[in-house]
Amino acid sequence: MANLKEVRTRISSVSSTQQITSAMKMVSAAKFRRAQNAIVGMRPYASQLNEIIADIDTGDGIQSPYHTVRPLGTVLLLVVTSNKGLCGAFNSNVLKQAQLRIDHYRSLSGVTLRVIAVGKKASEQLARQKGLDLISRDDLLDNPSFDTIAALADSLMDDFLAKRIDHVEIVYNQFKNSLSQILTTEQFLPVAAKERKGSKDHKNTTNDYIFEPSKEEILREMVPLTLRATLYRIVLDSLASEHGARMNAMQKATDNATELLKDLRLNYNKARQAAITNEIIEIVSGSEALKG
């Protein structure tokens, strides 16, 4: 009977876990739909901004201060993870890639590395490293809005213009669909030259824009706006990827719990039948002994 009790306890435990993972899967599914709608709605806007920047010919000496490439002195690495776990390899993949970039920049002589961690998982992991100049911005994920994220983008741009940092790089998960994410390392500053879509002959692919008042002034205004939108898009990408990864992880956990419950119930029934058979044998044996 001890075995039966252990199996019943295990069945109760797994059943409770199954209910929790199933509920978490439904919550993640609801959050995922909202995050997916947000990133799908944001991408065309960000893409159009980048296209306009690409159509402004920077090859004629027209550049914004944010395009200036300087020797690497101070590098800022922005690592975007999540505040919560239970989302499969979502955080570990970003942290592995971030560690590779940290090791790379630390190996370069004369380079000072600073790190901004967006998400508690990155903050907790990177805080264990000695000598790492780390700033935690976990608050950005609590209630992500364009204004709060744009403020971070503005501070990065101000530091870049003031030459306090020379290069900004972002490691995050780019949203592809609910089943997969693309681990991405993207240069944020200096702004990389955008390639025009279509033929390599840009004269045939440039959109028919009339620039007023001038390309220089438009570029001066458009680049900061594009950088703010880019950082906001990256955070939305990460959030959609996070909820998709957690939804799938909880679905797999629920499926595994279902299979485990089947095996446990089968074992319980076998043990119960064996116990009943033993009791019948004992009763029959006792009856035969009395007859004798």
C-alpha cells in the first residue's frame, strides 16, 4: 500500500503542475497576441523611416553626426532579455551571445566596455562578473512605452555626440513567429549606411522625393527619430519573442505532464490490481487452511 500512496501523491503533484503550466500558457498566449500586434504594427513605420534615410544620398558628403565612425575607445553593449524565466532558451541564447561580444571587446587593447542590461535575467547573470561596468534598466520592461524607450535612445545619442561612447551594439531576439526567434546582434551607433532595395544602381531605385528645406536638415531631424523608433522596435521584438517562447515552453511542459500522468495512472492501476490480487490470494489461502 506504500507504493500506491507514493503514486497517488505523485499523480496529485503532476496534476497540479499541469494546471499551472496550462494556465501560464493561456496567459502567455494572450500577452503574445498583444505583443505580436504591436511589433507587426511598428515594423512598417520603422522600415519606412529607414527607407527615407537610405534615399538621402550620404555619398555626396551629406552626413549626420550620428554617422561618424570613430576608433573604438568606449563601447556600449545593450543586452535585452526578459524579467521572468520559464521561456525556454530565450534568455540563455541572448546571454551566450552577449558573453561572446563581451569577451571580444575585452580582448581589444585600449577599449573600455560598458553594458546596459534590459531585463532581470541579464542583470542577474552579468552582475556576477567582476570588473564589468554594468547598468540595469529592468524597469523598461515593466511598462514599455515609446517615451521611456525613446529617453534611453536619446541618452545614448547624447553620449555618442559627446564622445563618451564611440560604438553601441544591441543583442536581442528578433521576432519571427510564435515558434522561432532570430538571435540578432545589431549596430545601433554609429548609424550604418542603409542599402537601397532593388538594383545596385541607386539612381534607378531612389524614390522620387522633393527635399525641402534641404537634405542636410532633413537628415539631422530624421536620424534621431529613426534611432528612437529602432530601439522601440527592438524592445517590441524582444517582448513578442519572449511571450512566444514562454507560450511554447508551457505548452511543451503541459504535454509532458499529460504523458507523465498517463504513465503514472497506468502504474497506479497495475499496483492496485496487484494489491487486490494479493488480498484475494490471502483470503483463499486462509479459507483453504480452515477447511484442512
